[in-house]
Amino acid sequence: MDYLEICRVYGRLERTTKGLEKAEILASFLGEIRDEPELIYLLQGRLFADYDNRELGVSHQLVIRAIGRAAGISDVEVVKKFKKFGDLGKVAEAVLGEEKKQMALFSKKLSVEKVMENLRKLPTMEGAGAVEQKVGHIVELLHSASPEEAKYIVRTVLSDLKIGVGSGILRDAIVVHCFKPKDLEDKKVCVQAVQEAYDKATDFAEVFEMACSDSLEKIKLEPGKPVRVMLFPKAKDVDDAFRIVGRPAAFEYKYDGFRVMINKEGPQLDSQGHQTGQGGKIKIFTRRLEEVTKQFPEIVEYVRDYVKGASFILDAEAVGFGAETKKYTDFQAISQRIRRKYDIGKLRDELPIELVVFDVIYYDGESLIEKPFRERRKLIERIVSEEEWKIILAKQIVTEDAEEVEKFYEAALADNQEGLMGKNLNAPYKPGARIGHAVKLKPVDRDFDLVITGAEWGTGKRAGWLTSFDISCRNSSVVGGRWSVVGDLGNEDELLQIGKVSTGLKELRDEGLSFAEMTDMLEKLVVDVDGKHVKVKPEIVVSVQYQNVQKSPTYSSGFALRFPRILRLRADRGVDDVATLDEVAEEASS
């Protein structure tokens, strides 16, 4: 396929903000790639499946160098145009335009396959000479590209297509193309089926291929490949928790750590079911589907030594504690372990963790997500041998007595944990869903998890740091425990600003989350510059405390947080985890 064909689709998508229209555009194009399902990744500006953690490792500076080299101009000239356009894709389109006019008659058409081949090589380039190799592969594509193609090549390299296609819109396009639903009710059923398949596979190519052959039921959980975790709404109090999950219910400590899915791969089998390899490899994934096995070697040891089974997927929490005091610490104290790839041994000693197991969704070749929670809990009680400060089960009571729950709640808070989880004993496990099978019960702290979408450079003693941060919620709602069908709310993947926050960070690095540390993280994500203000890719999630929520025409959400303050960085969370507009509106009306 000519790359220009997919670029024309990008152009149509970029020209509309309507989610339903985007889904229709994509649906009509999917027929062109049914025989090459992996090309679906490009529709989100990706090269690999969502579960695949390979990164291209190309900075804005390298792209500037590649554009300059391809166009025969200096990096300084490219930067000047970047400041004008605020988009390196448009810079590439502009500076390569004149050259391409002269070469049009002699140029060879660029294929989608060639673009994917070159860009998929980038993560493999390491060591001496890797930078030049990466630039060379990008320049090769730009030399063969038309101005329009150059724009989208650059945007793909920077993981920012600017066409507004999130996972919900792509999912709905698959529904429209593969199932052609008759009405809204039929569409909701199909959306749920495709979403459930995606939550297991985390791979749109596989989902697309199976949907085209009406074989979504063939998609199974597979240890070694990350799965989306089940999410939990908040309950107002103990009575509200019972109302949602029923009586009796299980109540467990809500640990102040970070969520991990522990995978142990089974032995490898051939097509006849005969064992061909040992298996037993243990992998650790965060709720963002990032593999962090290397960062937590002790979890691998604990699971290998204290959990029975040939293959499994465990849902757990890694909780920090003081090496000397043996007291639990909060998430912020150990969050740096998620991001660090070096000095692991030193960090392990300084910031030890205890693994708290609270669910199992796959065991020895069998998916357990349809099994009731009470059965899954009994299984982890059988297979996990508890060892204090290494691996334990979540502390739990099963009761229908509100007073007993209140006492258990107080004990959890006294033990430096966040609160309780209330769980329906008969509920299945729904990957990626937030449907009330379980709820979280925390003290009345007014805070939302929100994503940073922009920032402003400081002045005076804070000069050199980004110090004022644009914070946004998600414009989406839930229908039957799943994302709404596109069209109910327009573009469901749109992020809506809910305010600016400039307090809560420290001025010195060793005092906690600092302006300098936040600046380091955000500078790598800048996609647009307008004077002192920068727009950033929405990847950094923070918990923001506030006094109340009020209506406001100033921000795109229609709401504003009064007296917002950053409480903590949520390195374990992504855009899918941030508060929705519905949740904000509900808080405003309470």
C-alpha cells in the first residue's frame, strides 16, 4: 500500500473533531488493510501493540537534525520554523515542499511497509553510532516522502499524529466495519464484545483480525502479555459500599502502593500440545502495561519461592516499608522505583517493598475471570505461602455488619494504608472495567487523578522551571461498565482542561517531588511552544487536591478546581485512569 493513502486518511481525520465521523472514516479504511492487520497500529501513530514496550528513542532534537539534513538546511533554520509552526510535522512539510516539487517526476512512491520497516528498526539501535543510524533511517524516509507524507512520518516518530484517534474511536471503527450493527442497542453489545477482547489482548491488530472473522471468543488471556486491570469506583461510606457490592461482602485493606500484574509463563507447547520448552519466566507489568520486571528483582524471587503453579496471572500491590522501622510508607516514597533502570540493588535496599496479592485471573492454563471472587480468593489462599515483608495476601474480612467494617477501616488507616476495598463475593473479574464489582473506600479527601496537558515557564527564583501546570480530565462516560459509544458525547478521547495548578511541588529535589524533577519529565513531552507556555503529550498523571469544584467558562471542561494542589505523582497511572467529566460534574453537584 502507498503510504500516501494512509496520509490522506490522517488528513480527513485531522479535519474533523467529531468522534462519530472519525469512526466512520476509519471504518471505511479498515477494509483496505484486512490482509495486513498490523497496519492498524499506524492509525494511532504507533508501530507496535499497546502491550509492547519498545520505544523509538527519538527526541525532538534528533528529528530537527533529520529534517535539516533531508532538506539541506541548518538545524537553526529548522528550530526557527518550529517556533513559528509549533509542530515539527508542519515544519517538515514546509521545508521539504520546494525540493519535492522539483523531484516529483523522478520520485519513487513510498510504501506503508517501508515506513514501518524503517521505524521498527529504531528501538534496536543502541550503543556507539546509534544516534546517526536513527537519523539516517528517518532521513531516508523523508527523502522518499512527499511533503504531506513527511509531515506524518515526523509526527509518527514523535508519537503525536494530532488526528484525535484514541482507543475508543478505533474500537468503534472495528465495530462498524466488522459487525455493521443495526441500531444503537446492537452497537452497544458489539462495543462491549470488542472492548472485552481488547482488554484481554491489548493488541488492536489481533482484535481486528478476530473481529473480521467473527472469532473474538478465541482471544484468551495469555501469561506474559499484560492485561488491563479491573478498576474501582469510589463509595461515599460503608453503607454506600454495601449498597453497591451487596451483603455480605469482602472488605480488604486498600494498600498505598502501586498496582502490578504478576505473570508466570507456562511451558511452551507445539501444535500437538507437546512441551517444547521449560517456561516459568516471570514478568511484572504496571496498570499502564509497562514491564518493570528488571526494576523489581525481589518480586520475581518472592513469586518463584512462595507461589505454587506452572503458570498464572496475579493482581497485586507493591507496598513500600521502612527497612529499619518496618512501617508502611506511602506510594510517593517508592514511586521512583518504577522509573529507575539503574542502581536497582541500591534502591532495593533503600526502598524495600512487600508484595500484597489480592486476586488471580489465570491459573495453570485456565482463565478465571468468569469465576466468582470468593473462588478466586480461596485459590490464592491455597497457592501463596505468606512470608511477612516479602509476600502476603490482602488482609480481609467477610461480613454484612457495618460496625465491623468501620473497625476494620480504622485499623487499615492506623496501619498507614489508604482505606478499604469492598468486593462483591460473586463477581467476575472484568479487565479494564469500572462497574461496581468492587469499590474503594477512603477518607473524604477531595482529590482527583488528572493528567498534565500543558505548563508555563516560571519567573524570578523559579526561572528555568515549569511551574504552572494545565490539568485535564477525560471527556468520557461509562455505559454498562464500558466506554460510551462514540456519538453519545462526541469525541470521547478528548481531554478537557479543568484548571491550572502551581502549588504542591518542592523547590529542592531532596525534599520530594520538585519543580526541577517535573520540568525534566515534561520537557521530553513538549509538542508545541507558544511563548512561555508549552503543550505536552498527556502522559504525566498527578493526584490533585482541591477545596471544591465550581462551574467555570474559563476551561473546556466547564468546571474549575478551587485551590488545587498537587499531592503526588502517579507514575503507575495513565490517561485511562484519570477522572472523567461525569465524576467532576457529580462532585460539583454534591
